[in-house]
Amino acid sequence: MTRPTQQRRPDDPSAGGKRSGMRPEEDPGDSFTQIATLDGSTEAGGEHPAVSTERGLDVLRRAVKTLPTGPGVYRMLSRTGEPLYVGKARNLKRRVTTYTQLQRLPYRLRRMVAQTASLEIVTTHTEVEALLLESNLVKRFSPPFNVQLRDDKSFPYILLTGDHDFPRIVKHRGAQTQPGDYYGPFASAGATNRTITALEKAFLLRSCTDHVFSNRQRPCLMYHIKRCSAPCVDYISKPEYEALVQQARDFLAGRDQAIQQDLKAAMDAAAAEQDFETAAIYRDRLRALAHIQAHQDVNVTGVDDADVVALHQEGGQTCLQVFFVRAGRNYGNRAYFPAHDDDMRPGAILAAFLAQFYDNKPVPRLLLLSHGPHDRETLREALSQRADAKVDIRVPQRGDKRRLVDHALTNAREALARQLAESSSQRKQLDGLAERLGLPATPERIEVYDNSHIQGSEPYGAMIVAGPEGFMRKHYRTFKIRGEGGSDAEQGDDYAMMREVLTRRFRRAVKEDPDNERGSWPDLVLVDGGRGQLNVALEVFAELGITDVAVAGVAKGPEREAGREEIVLPEREPMLLPKDDPVSYLISRLSEEAHRFAVGTHRSGRQKARLRSSLDDIPGIGAKRKRALLLHFGSAREVARAGLADLEAVEGISETVARRVYDFYNSG
């Protein structure tokens, strides 16, 4: 690489030890102990950052001499102190010794040993504790030689609140601290929203906030479209509403047959009395329940709460399909494509995946798997400890449970086939892009930059990242424009904004990863705009001494037609590709995604700015007190006009705080 490099001394904080990426407040209980590192003389000469295999072996051989024989976690660190690999062991000495037997290691581990500059360990009481700590650290640091769980979003739940006389039904993510009953997890927000809509139609439960509920004078639209019974205006009594809530609980708990029978009997009775309006209401509720059940295509006798995980490998890639079965009903499924080396076996991938997957998610009592995970008993004990209940791990061979696993396996196979087809298409498009732009190789990481503002207000810069497997959303970044160096960026000068964004991004890259050991440098930078924005990017790179990152501008074509973007290159005439060219399609997708992300970031910032008031500038006024003041007075302007006695009358506002608020608005 021809980027600026920085020599590191052996006493450099970034060279390893307990500073290797883990902040002190994040230490997981016991501290890591550095066992061995490269000699200072090795670093002083400024050698190439890729440490030779012999040097890495020397580090491990010296470490083995003093390693304990008990359980624990070890971390192999690079020259810059970045974790290369995190592993757990029943016997630390024996496990690390295996890495010194180079001839028995696969190529992946040989590369890891070659890059190892130091080793750190932490001992644990049991192997189960080591497994829990290992999964926590792998998710935190994403070491390149571990199996990587790329998608780690939390799952939505349905919550029936329990802190109000008339419970509401809502979608919930995050910690389950609010009183009430939680049902899930659901595989996606879409599935959750559809289920809530159907439940509102079936049981007429409210979804409005408590504040809206307490201030209604007449029923809202939800009542008129028959998705709420309007308890806010006393259209239903508390006992009657509680009966609807109990029916919803029973249905979500799997007792739906009795509810359907009761509704059908009530419908028939109303029809017999020629009360057709009431009969129609029961009919619509039955239809809503049937709509929910129509989407529960997996229904297995004897399986109440379980996660079904199936693994399929093809073309050097792996797909893990996870089905969520709750109350005997399918709550959806999601596919994962963990990053790993080609030589890893299914059992090892599955074990690593499950340990990371359940690091911050509830563990069901039963796991049905397509393959036996590596070290199953240790994994079972670790998950049981995390769930605070016995967890059963099974690999069924026949019967209904096997059919359920086979169904998940079919979905995994189909999802991987789609992924491989998309990756192949993406790779061909990237190959074509490299050819069109004259790049030395196919780009593995493309960064696209765009800005968004409205007449200079709330200006934001956005960076999206794409590669052979599509958009890499976890690497997206936003930049709040600050107008550094007295520039006009804050006033909406597009050139100044682009300069600030690129300077901040690559100045940090030069400082933190000059040799691209983390793989954080792009092979190609695309900036939204024409020759002007391109020249700004070239000037920033020249100022920072960056010479080996390709850059191009993406501007609207002559007719500003989507899909007909113009590629602006240094010292070349702009390139306008045919509309049916796959490379043109790729450029259009990248440009649209960058614009979408930039506009979304700007809107979010604008919304936050609207919610901000002068109360935010008063010391000691946090979100809770701000909410209390605004609910009491209606606006920040009325708070400013309030007298001291009026401020003291607000619930949650003490005399001291009231005096502080009063003085803020009335001093001077």
C-alpha cells in the first residue's frame, strides 16, 4: 500500500496488551493477561506489518511455557493490538499448543499464526463460563478469523401492557422491563405489524398511547374502521374490555380453538335473533383470526416453544435458517449467512452461530437442529445458564420434528441459492465496473458519499459501503456537518460539505488504520456530483498523501434520467453508459442507495431539531423533567412565562429545579 504509514514502538498503547480495542469499562470481569509478545527489537526496525510465520510461532511457543492447564479464553492479537481470533478452551495450555504444530493446521490458521504478535488470556472457573465469555467477545470485536454473525438485529415482540386499566397492544423491541405480557419473538417487523393488525380486528384492543387515551373526547378512526372498541370514551365497560384482553392472551398462548368456537356460537346466536349487525362483528373477528392462522404454515404436534435451526452449505458459503415456533405456531423465519473459512465443518459453524445468536436473545427450552453442534454438552450448559432453565438440544432423525427441520433445511437451501445467484451477478457487475474504470482489480469495498440539507439547514453527509455481496449496511456512516476550519459547509455549500466529510473519514483512516490491517480502506470512492465534487475529493486525497484509492464522480446524465448517470473520471471525458449495461444498473443502485441514506439521515436530524427546545439548554433538565413541564404547560414558551409558584406545582419539579428554570428565563 502507498498510504502514509506510522511506525509503532513496543510501548505504544495500540501495540497490544489490555488496550487492544477493549475499553476499561468493557472488561468482562476478569482481566486479560498478556503472556507473550514480539521482542521490542522486532518492531523497532519498522518491518512489514505482516509478521512472519516464524515470529508468530515464537510468540506462541513462549506463551505455552507459562500457560495454565485450566479453562479460559485466549486472544491472538495483531501487531497493532487488534484481536485476530478469540477462542475458548477446557485446557488453555493444550489448546494453544496445537497452534504451534503448523503442519497440522489448515491454511486459515496458518495465516492467523503468521499475523500473531501477542497472546492474551483470561482464566475462568468452568468451560461453560469460557464459552459465554468467548461469544461475548467475538460479537464485540468481530475478529477476522472467527465465525462472524453478520446480522444481529433484535427481534420484535407483541406486548399486552399491564400497567393500565385498559391494556394496549403494541410492538416492542429491546429490554422487557415494561409490565405486561410479551409474545414472540417474531422474525420481522412486518410479520409483527400484520399480526397486531389482525389482533386489533379480532379482539378490538386499543393501540394508542396512554396520553392519547386519557385526552380523547370522541372515538378515533380506529373505532370507525372496527379495530378498537373505544374504551377511551366508555363505549365498552372495563369488565367487557378485560374479557377481550383475556381472549387475546388465550389466543396468543395457543388456545385458539376454544375462542373460535365461542365466537362462532355468539355469531350464530346473534343471527338467530336477527341481530345481523352484531353477527357481522363476530364474523369479522373470526375472519381476522383465520387470517393470522393462514400465515402459520408450520404447525407441529408436540412442539410448543422451540427454535428450529437448519444449516446448508454450497459454493463455500453457509446459510442458517432459523424458524421461531411459539405456542405451537410459526412466528416467522430468518436466514443468516455467517462469514467463515471454507474448511470449517457444519458442527463448528453451528456451535459458533448459536453461541453468538443467543448472546442477547431469549433462549427457548428446545432447539431442533439439522446437524449436531461441536461440543454439544458445553453449549447446552451455557445456553441453559443463559436461559436460567434447562435447554434441550436435539437433532431429530424421524417423525414430525424431523419434518419441521427438513422444512427449515429446504428454506435454507433455497435462500442460499438466491444469495449465490445475487453474489454472482454482483461480482459480474463489479468486474465490469473495474474494466470500465480501468481499475487494477475488482473492487472489494466501494464507498459512496452524498450530502443532504434544505437551504443549509441540518446538513448531513452520508457514506454507504458496498462489496461483492451487496450493501454492507453495518459499515454505513453519517457525518453531522460542523463547518470545520471556518468553511461554508454549515451554510449548505456542497463542495465544502464534501470536503469536510472526506477529510474526516480519511484523516481518521490514516491515523487508525494506515496499513489497512482492518480492511477499512475502500478500493473505490464514488462521490455524488460532477467535476467539482471530484476535484474536491482529489484535493483531500492529495492533502492526506493518499495515492492508491481510485475515485470517480457520479452525476446525473444529460436528461437527468434515473439509470443514466454520468461517470466523471480524473483527466478523462465523462462516461455515459448504455441504459441496458449491467454496470449502469450497478452505478444507479449505488447512487440511489446513497441518496436514500443521506436523505433519511437529514430527515432524522431535522426531526430531532424540531423536538429540541430551550428547555434542553437548562442544566439539570433531562428528558423526564422536560416531558413533565411540557405536558403541564403545553409548550416551552409557556414554561418561560410561568411564575415560580406555577413551576413548583408541576409534578416531579422540586423547588430547586423550579428556581433554576425560572432564573434561566428571567435572569438579565
